[in-house]
Amino acid sequence: MTYRVNGVCARAVSFDVEDGKVRNIRFDGGCSGNTQGVGLLADGMDVEEVIRRLKGVRCGFKPTSCPDQLAKALEQYQESVKTA
């Protein structure tokens, strides 16, 4: 799934979900070291756990961050699975 992020330097985040676990997290743009780190740390975690840990993380004075946007993308993924 690819999600267009809002309010951050990155343009999008993509990921796969296999057996309820997040895999292959890739940010398009953003702070390379930070987005790679977030992707590697969250890889293999349960979707719910990633959302719980990252939702609400802020970047400076911005109301969101790349980790928060990943959480929002995963929430959108969950909604799409429910309605499918």
C-alpha cells in the first residue's frame, strides 16, 4: 500500500502487511536516516503495535511527523481491510 503523507518533508510511505505484521516500509523523501530508522525498527511489528507507538509523534512544532504519518497510513490500511 502507498499512502500520500501530509505535513512532513516526505511525499509518501509504502509498506506491505503480511500476517498482521508490517513489512518493507519505505518513505519517499524525508530525512533519510530518520525514515530508514523508523522503517527498520517497525519492520516485523504488529500493525496495532506500530500505531500505538508512533501515533501522535510530532516533528518540532509541526502537528505530525513521518512516524505519525506511518501510523495514519496503517490506520487507513486497517479501514480498507474492514470495508473490503
